[in-house]
Amino acid sequence: MNLDGETNLKPKQALEVTASLTEESSFKNFKAVIKCEDPNEDLYSFVGTLEYNDQQHPLSLQQLLLRDSKLKNTDYIYGVVVFTGHDTKVMMNATDPPSKRSKIERRMDKIVYILFSTLVFISFIGSVFFGIVTKRDKKGNMYTRWYLRTDDGTVYYDPERPFLAALLHFLTALMLYGYLIPISLYVSIEIVKVLQSVFINQDRDMYDEETDRPAHARTSNLNEELGQVHTILSDKTGTLTCNSMEFVKCSIAGVAYGRGMTEVEKSLAKRNGIDIKLDDASSELQEINGDMDTRNPIKGFNFRDERIMNEQWVEQPNSELIQKFFRTLAICHTAIPDENKEMGEITYEAESPDEAAFVIAARELGFIFFERTQTSIALHELDYKSRQKVDRTYQLLHTLEFSSDRKRMSVIVRNPENKILLLCKGADSVMFSLLSNGGRQFEDETKEHINKYAQAGLRTLVVAYRELGEKQYNLWEKEFLKAKTSVSEDRNALINAAADKVERDLVLLGATAVEDRLQKGVPECIEKLGNAGIKIWVLTGDKMETAINIGYACSLLREEMKQIIVTLDSVDMNALEKEGDKDAIAAASIEIIGKQIEEGKARAKSAKEKSIKCALIIDGKSLGFALAKNMDKSFLDLALNCASVICCRSSPKQKALVTQLVKLGTKQTTLAIGDGGNDVGMLQEADIGVGISGVEGMQAAMSSDFAIAQFCFLERLLLVHGHWCYRRIAMMICYFFYKNIAFGFTLFWFEAHASFSGQAAYNDWYMSFYNVFFTSLPVIALGVFDQDVSARLCLKYPVLYQEGVQNHLFNWVRIIGWMFNGFICSTIIFFFSANFSKLPAFRKDGQLVDFEILGVIMYSCVVWVVNCQMALSINYFTWIQHFFIWGSIFFWYAFLVIYGYFPSTVSTTAYRVFLEACAPCPFYWLLTLLVVLSTLLPYFSYRAFQTRFRPMVHDIIQIRRSEGAELDSSGSKAPERYVSGELPTRVKNKIDHLKERLVV
């Protein structure tokens, strides 16, 4: 699991020729040569041979123990090391994860470039004016500003060399106006995002008790992206469904068995207007027969049929074929039995939930798999002739493993009657073509049953067998072993070719059907996300019929939707494929797909005009052509005009390509969610990858940006945390630029007032502490705690989520508005402070305002203004916000007092300036109040405009108050008259009016 993230056991076993070497003394005279492939990163293949006693023995992945894996079901092993250090597969797979940055961060970089350009521009303007004024200071032998002693000046102010003085002033101005660049913003954002991630991790509403797994934010730099998701691309198995397979139905010898009704069948019956009174049809049948099954539910087995259960299958006319069918399920696998002798129970460790379900089904029907060795499989089974339970041991000759290319798995065994049998199970798309002419007796009935199972949302496999002659087997085995012992790149191809030669002329036994139930809350979650305006795509490997019916069951598809199906499954294409002309097939496929896409676009446009939603369904073969460069834009245009998209029979590579197409084609935020190793490419390609820590293991979760235990938690992750994080980060960044511009431009105005002399308006420590102590904590509190509406209302009104998708709070108009607000505030602060303090006496002794006092007045106004602006911007007050905002203002005055008590050589311009000059003077306090009120007037005007013309948030707050939601930070509820009892008619009318406005 440390390597691939999958929790299933990986069977590892020694070669039969070396299996007897179990003691250290056995290796005293042991000599062998291993030839194997070069080091590579592929975890799922190994090519090598062991030369021992002048014989070649093939080495495969089953003989390779990977570094960083753990042993189970054995105490120790003896082995030889083939790769070390950086040559091991775990080291070769250690790659850096893809770098992902949010759209807000990328736009923030552009704003910083703008501010840096502004910094350079105003520094240049100041240096030009400074050079001009310096040059004009000397007229002949006379100096205009003689009191500056320009005749005794330094190189920084030399009328004889004005150009050099201007150049040096440019460098001075760059440092002086450097506060325009919000360097501390990046630190503050990192702090805020880490704390936001902590809140996501500790959200109890996203904790799964069954698996004991909370939500986990594996990265913190994408929190705000959660509030801007435009398209969700989801896997189906294990993501929308539980990936906990249950054997529910089967078809044997053309007869369908299994009385149960799946969730998809119930949904299908409901759509067709059929009233389902009983959840399970078998319940009614059992009640009639008086034979209710009182057994405890068995994980992996939900099969009910009195015809073959409780050993009744021996009474069936096709009992021999039923025996072969379940015997194949009990033998054709790689599962490992785990027998609890005290409890008398046998459980199985399998590579997949499907395989475990098949072995459990065989066990419940009387074919108990209880022992596996390296060369044999033992069953405790019921003989249909003698009707006695007997133990039978089958010699395991070869296992032809399952792969995504072969889509089937086979085992070759020798039964106690010394007959060689090939037992095979696989996908219907490949299995029917492998049947012999005499083995197709029940083909039509089986295909019909498979289609019905697919419509019921079940996963199907075809089961078949073949008897091999001794001579025929020996000839094939030589070719197979030769392929296995070859050490070359095409070894797998040679093995597959050899397997194809024996996996033919099969005899059909039947088909299995297992159900993968929908996860709890999936339909409601998808409906809520759809109401939020998020488009949902499902990328699955299932058949089209299965995917469509699962889509209906989970509310992805609805009855009123118009379906647009793109497929190559037609009579003409099937006939063309039989001819085998690849070029003709490709040309015809491109033409057909292109035509279907254009027709689909026309249908989608027509439906849109009639306000009818469309759903696009496309199969994997068609998807491969639709993703071609000359057709991908048309396919994307069609898909974007549909409310839902389902891609069937999709490979892992196709999932990643579709994700890339949507991300690059829409320029919007994409989110991919999956639970298995085949979803990793999709998760890493999307802007946000969400992994589900499910049955398939942790590989998807380990490759993701956020990990959750169930799909339904995605609703809260996006609509609540995503909405909050987007608002918080957007407002935080805008406010940061505002407060830095408001502070930085007061320096510029003072510079201009002082002939751009390079004299700072404030004490050095004032400027150093501005972004550290006096304005930093309130903005962090805003980024961590602010809420425009409660979590309950975020879920109740999912339309609020569109605020982030449409980027209302961080568009260029909003950003420039905040920056302009800062510019206006700086202008008001400086000119009010400078002009109103010129004339009147400031102290009791009649002294006027000097440089030190003006700096304190301006700085006090800046601190008050930016913190009051923060107080007005916050939607959700807690004691923390109050403490940080008013505490920052208090700390400014405390610092001024304490710092003023230091000797004048240390405190310089701050020496007792507050206690002796500012605090006793009423004019200081009146001027500060006047400036603060004057600077906040533009914001009050904007808020009034927003309430009048953009009432969405205001209306939500009113509804919250009327409906008894939280009113303050302490969690206290609304007054009792709003919580219980009959609401006044006036209040009811107000609620209805506000809801109508909200919908609009």
C-alpha cells in the first residue's frame, strides 16, 4: 500500500523449484544466475529469468518483493536483492507532484506587477521634479533657497550636478515608497490558508464514522479555488458508488437466477410510473412460501433464489452446468482464504471487491474454497450425483492474469479425474468472440440477460470453460514457458499471444451480475451541486446502459432531459470492423462521430431555446476520436451546452485527456474526484484533485489536493468551505492592497509637499511596524473567521456559490475600486491633516504643528481609517475580530507612549510627542475624527449602492434573521417569536418577497 496506495493483498510466491529452500543451510551450495530487465518505474511488471540447475525458470511480478512493502501471512523470506538505492521502483516513482496555483494567486501576481510599475513611475516623477528644483536653486552665484546651505551640500543635493542628484533620489524613492509592495501579504495569506485547512480537517460534518476518516486538506494553496469550481469530473465506481460489490443475480445455461431488485431498478420503475410496494421482490415470494431467510446479512452476497439456494440447485434440470458455473467462480481467482477455526468461518483477501464477491457467492451456494498452495486449490463442494459433500483438490497449472487489454482472466487446472480444464471469466465484449461453435447454445439468452442486468446498473462478467487434451496442453505449455522465460521488452506481448492461443473454443456457462450500491447522499449532493450552477461530468469504465441507469439513480440524468448519444455501435460499423481494414474503419469512425457531434450541437441549441436541459452520453471508442485535435473543440462546444455529460468505457488516459480538454478549453476551474489508481492522472491534471479514501485504497487520496471519505462531503467542501474561503481570500487581498496604497501614497504626498527632498513623513519605526503590528492581525482574522452567511444557508441557497464562479469579488473592477479607495483615503488624510493644522496654535503655549506632530497626526489617521474600514468590511463579528481591530489601534497609542519615553537619541522624532503634544490637544482628536469620517464616506456610498442594486447578500441576511438562524458570533438563536409559533403576516410577506428577489 505504501507504493500504489491499494489496500488489497498482493500475492507473492517463490518459484516451485526453490520453494523447498527454507533453511539457511540450504543456501550453502546454492548457485544461480538471474537475468532481468533494467531498472524502471513500472510497479506492475517484471521481466526476468532464474537459471538454476541448467534450467531456465521465468520470474514475474509474483516473485518480486518491492522495497517499502510489508510482509503478511509469513514470518520471513529468503531472497536476493536485484535493485538497490535509486534503482528501486519506489525511488524511481518518487516524482515531484504537479505545481498548482489558484487563479486568485496568479491574478495577485499581476497586481503586484502593476504596483511595482506604479512604484517605479512615482519614483521617476519624484526624481525628475527633484532634479529640476535642485537645478533651479542656483542662479548665477546666488542660491534661491539659501537657508538650505546648498553651497555646503553633499552629492545627494548638489545644484552643480542635478542629474546625479536626481538619479540618487530615484533610488531613495524606491526604498521610501516600497510600502506600496505588500510583501507581508504573502506571509499573511500562507498563515490564513493553513488555518483554513485546519478548519476543513476538523469539520465534523465531513467526518465518516464508518471508516474513521475526516476530511484532509493535503495542500493549502487551493482553498479559494474550491469556491470557483465550474466543472466537476467524477469517476463512478467507488466515487459515486460504494465499490462494495454484492453478488445479486446470475444467468446459468440461459436461465436467470436472483430475485432481488436493485436501487437502479427501483429508480427505473419509478420513471416508468410503476409503483414498487416491496423493496425486494424475493421478500414477497418468501412470505408466500413461508420460507423467510432469517440469516444475518453477508457482506458481498445479496442473492436470493429458492431454486438454487440451500442446495436446491441439484434438483434443477441443468444441475451439471450450475455445478461447473459455481466451481469456476470458486477456482478462477487469486484470492487467499483466511480460516478462523474457533469461529468456523472463512473470509477471503482478494485483489478486487468483484473477485471477493464471486468467491463468497460460490461459498454460499455450496462450493467452499478453503485452501490455496502454490500449486493447488482445495474446495469443499456438493456433488450433484451423490449429493454428498466432498473435498476436491485441483492442481493449479497456470494462471493467465487479468489485464485491462485482455479484459479476462483464466486458470488452467487438473481436476481429480486427471482432466485438464481452462476456466475463464471476462467482459462480454471479448468473451463471446472466444466461444466455440458448439459452445454458443445459450448465447442469445445470456446476452439478453446481460443487457437487462446492465439496465439495472449491475456489473457483468461472462463465465466459460474449455477442456484441453494432454498433447494439446503440452505443446501450448512449451510456447507459453518460452514466452515467460524471454528477457525482452515484448515479453508481455508474447505471453498475451500465447494466452490467446489457448483461450479460444470456449463453452459458455453463463454470466454474473454484481451490484455496486450508490453511496449515501449522492443523488441529493449532485442535485445541490447542479443547483449551484456546477456542471458535472462522469467518466466511467462501465457499459453505456449501466452508466445511463446509474445516472438516473443519482439524479445526474432526469426524465425531462433530452439525451444526446454519440456512439459507434451500429450495424454498418460492426460489419466494417469484421472486414479488418483499419484505415477504412478510422475514416468511417471520424466521419460518423463528426456528424453525430454536429447534429448534437444543433439539438442542444434547439433545446436551449426551449429551456430544456440536455445530457451528453458518449462511449470510449467514440471518445477516442472526439478527443482528436481536429474534433476536440466541436466536442467541447457540444458538451458545454449540456447540463450533464457521461463518458462510458473510458480508459485512465482518456480521463486525463478529457480533464485537460475541459480545463484548457473553458479557462474555468475544474475539479476531478476519484478513488482509484486509474484516477490519478485525472486528479493531477485538474485544477483541484479530490481523492476519496475508499475500498480501492489510498492511491487517489495520496495523489490528491483534498481527501474526503464520501462523495456527499463534496457538497459541504465546495458550497460551504469553498464559498467562505473564496470570499475571505478575495476580500483579504483587496483590503491588503487598499491599506498599503492608503499608507504609501501619504508618503508620496508629503514628498511632493517637501519638494521631493527624500524626507520621510514618519519615524522609521512607525513605517516598520505598520504591516507587522498595527494592521496585520485584523486582516488575518478576516481571512480565517469571516462569514457572509452561515453554513446552513450556504447549503440551503446553493445559488450563492455562483459568486465565486463568476468571480464577483476579485474582478478587475473590484480590485481597481479598492485601490482607488486607498488612493482617495491617502489624499484626504494628507491634505486634511496638512491644511487644517497649518493655521491654529496646536499647544497651549501657542506653538504651531511641527514635522513630528504632523507625522503622528497622519499616521494616527491612517491606523484609524484602515482598521475602521476593516470593521465595516467584516460580515461576521466574533470577539477575536473586535480584539484585533480595536487592539491594533490601542497598540499604536501604547507603542507611541512607550517609544516616546526612550531617550531622544533613540526615539528621535517620537520623543514624548504624544503625551506632551498630541494627547492634551483637543484639536488632534477632532482632526483625527474628521479625517476618519471623511475617508469612510466613499465606502458608505458604495455599500448603499450595493444594497440598492445588488441585494443578494442583503436578502440572505434578512431571510436568515426571519427564519431563526444564527444572529451573532456566540451562536445564540433568534428571538423566540421567530423560532416557534406563527409568524406575523408582514414578516411572511417579507420572506416571500426576499425569496423571489433571490431567485431573480
